[in-house]
Amino acid sequence: MNRLKISEGGQPVYLEDLQLLQDNQSALMAALVSALTDRTGVCWLYPQQMTLEGDTNGIQTKTYAANTLVVDGVLYPMQQTTVQVAEDATLFVCIKEETTTDRLFEDGVTRGVRTVGSAYLSESTVGALRSWQLDKVDCLINLLTALINGSGIWEN
């Protein structure tokens, strides 16, 4: 474990120190998720809930409840989503990241200082940072249950 050694008072804080604090948290969560997901590194935080709203001429209207996707220890929120897809269509859960919160720096250049990620559902993976087939992503509680019951990767 990497640690910061901070003496009492007068210690300057550098960007590397802040990066270390972020990296330590991410590394811990990534290791935990990797162990629970049999090294795939992705799962839903809660069980995925879908409601079939209607079916017209083979086109289904499905509403998926808001959830949080965990990817390598990073949380990506997903808003409630309604999709219209063919019955046999493959849906993907994708992630995207955007840089927001512009700040004006001393050199006169405005730059984004915050990266915000989110998950979304799509029939296409074009433009996604990463993507997975929706039906291949399990939820955290199912993964924990499988490990506790001995049907997971830690079976004797």
C-alpha cells in the first residue's frame, strides 16, 4: 500500500500526492471487483430491473431502472432508460466519459478539470469508451452469493 508521509504543519501538497490518493482508492476497488467478477471487472451494483411496456409488430418497448455499473472499481451511474428494440436485438451497456467544469488557468487557457462518467444502453457500441453485452453483466449480490455458496471461483 502506498502511503503519504505527512509531518505536522507546513507540508505542501503536490499534484502527485492527490493523484496517489485517487489511485489508492481506485486500485482497492478494482482488486475487489476483479475478485468478485472472476476477473471480468464489470458488474451492476444492484439487480437490473426491466419492465416490458409493449410489443408492436416485433418491436418491444422496454424500460430499465436506474442503476450503477461498476467497472474496474469505478462507478458509472445509469439513468432510467426506455428503449425500443426488436425482440431478438442485442443490447449493450456502454460507458462514456466527459470532461466538465471549465476553469480559466493563469496561462489564459480554459480547461475542463473534472471527468464525469456514465453508463447507457445502446444497440451499437460505436462511440463507447467500453461496452459489454447487457445479458452478460451480472449484479454484485449474485456474484457474492455464488462465491458464498461455493459455486464461484473459490470452490474447494
